[in-house]
Amino acid sequence: MAYILETHDLTKRYGQKEAAKNVNLHVEEGKIYGLIGRNGAGKTTIMRMISGLSTPTGGSYSLFGKSGMGMKRMLKYVGVLIEHPGLYPRLSAYDNLKIKCVALGIRKKGYVEELLQLVGLENVDKKKGAGSFSLGMRQRLGIALALVGDPKLIILDEPINGLDPQGIVEVRETLARLRDERGISIMISSHILDELAKVADSYGIIHEGTLLDEFSAEELHKRSGRYMLIRTDNTAETLRVLEMIGVRNAQAQHDGSIRVDQYLDQTAAISRAIVQSGIGLNEIFLNSLSLEDYYLGMTGGEHNG
Ligand SMILES: Nc1ncnc2c1ncn2[C@@H]1O[C@H](COP(=O)(O)OP(=O)(O)OP(=O)(O)O)[C@@H](O)[C@H]1O
Ligand SMILES: [Mg+2]
């Protein structure tokens, strides 16, 4: 497996507090990696370290298969958007990008126009200052700025935070386009889990500085698949009936409902069997477990994002 980014027990300590603890994460080349965690989980801390903006207090990481000094040279292939993009509010999107190009010594003709197109800002009034952009437009300009210099990996800290649904869709489409048309690898953090579920190829769950789990979209799909939920006035008797008609692995939940993971197309037959046994059937329906549910189940407690 070719990892474009890998961390090895990456740790950051602020005084007594370990904001990142022995983090081992793996970003595949040409894929979108979603780093998921609540406020204060350690997302920004990790992203700052792997962008070269802060120094780990423990562990290390490798970029493009290189570690140590070799890795440091690779940082020029990493584009970063952490927290708010530093925009010049009076300048247009074009001029904001042009300034960064000049700073990096990029003089290619049509380069800025191409970046604007890549993030869907090509039709914005050329005189409009970035200060009057919508939040979504500003985030996309921030992504364009991270793309100056043709990075192979971009690190985006919460680029969809605070966006309206339309803005979220636009950023999501932009990211998919960068991956599919440019082969750019992307690491994106968020606490809006279900939005990330529509764009990421794999996920890392960070909680109180620790990477709790890492899994692919495919694994997530398996873990969070559809299931049948049955609520009756007699859970024990219902489980007996289910077993009798050949439905195995039916599980009683803590609230007395029953979860079934097979025969999902047989709700009619199953409800008939339950009713014919004289049990009061309150509900039977198909449910699906979202990434949000999965994550909450794992970290416990309320989602505070
Ligand atoms: N410079 C710093 N000095 C001391 N503590 C810090 C510093 N930066 C971050 N922390 C602490 O480290 C922990 C992780 O913070 P971090 O900003 O990485 O979380 P986050 O997941 O990005 O949260 P958010 O969703 O709010 O952006 C927090 O408890 C934070 O208070
Ligand atoms: Mg943060």
C-alpha cells in the first residue's frame, strides 16, 4: 500500500496536556482522508504538525515514503489551509492568488485562471473584493491558495465548518474534482460527520488526542449498513418467534427493540408471523446507521459540534 502520509506515534504535548497522543494514521495516495473529531479533539494539532507548522514533541511522520530530512524536503509538495484562509479582503480572488504565485516564483501564463476554474470561482466578478465573498467562496479561494505550487497533498482544516448546505456541496464537489481530475491526495478535518461521509475514501476518528480507529468508506458501509428494527409488547416472545421462522442473530437492544440484520426484504412476512403469534406489534422498519451514529457509539456521550 502506497501511503502518501503516515505518522508514527506522533505526539504533541502542551505543558501537562497531550493534545495528540501516539497517533498512527495512514493517508493513501489519490484519496480523500477524513479526520473526524469534536471540538478540542486534536485535529488542528495533528494537521499543524504534518504541515510543518509545528514540531512534534514525540514520534514522527513520513511524507511520500520519506522520513527525517528527506521528509522535510517533501513539505513543498504539501498545500495547507488551516483555520481561516489569510485573504486580502480588498483584493479580488485573482489578485489574492497572483500574490501567492509571485511569492513562490510561479509565472506560468493562465495559472491563476486555471486555479479559479478548479475551485469554481472562474465566473466571479473580477473586481469583487474577497472581503465581500460568501463564506463558501472564501473557503474555495482558500483551497485555491493551498493549491498554488501544485502540491500532491493538501491539508484542509474544517473547510466546510459554518457553510450553508449549498456551500458544503460546492466544497465537496471541488474536493472530488481535485482527487479525480488531478490525482491530488486530500486530508480534511471536520466534525460534520455526515457531510464527510459523502466525500471521504477513508476515515480516522480522533478523540481526546488519540486516534481511536481508522477505516475505509467500504468498511464503514459494512459497519453502518441497513438493518430492521422491531418493537413489540413482548421482546422475549418476539425473539422466540423470530428464531422459529429462521431469523437468526436477532438482537434485543437496551430499549427493548429488536435489531435484525438479515431478511431485510421480508418485513411483511416477519410482521405477519409476529402478529399471528398474538404479540402486539408496535413498529417494524428498516433503519440505517449513519457515520454520526457509529462515531457517537464509539466515543459515547453527546456530539457537541
Ligand atoms: N498552543 C496551544 N497551547 C496549549 N494548548 C493547546 C494549544 N493548541 C491546542 N491546545 C489544546 O490542545 C487540544 C486540542 O486542540 P486542537 O485545536 O488540536 O483541537 P481541534 O480538534 O482542532 O478542535 P476544534 O474542532 O475546536 O478546532 C485542546 O484541548 C486545546 O486546548
Ligand atoms: Mg481545530
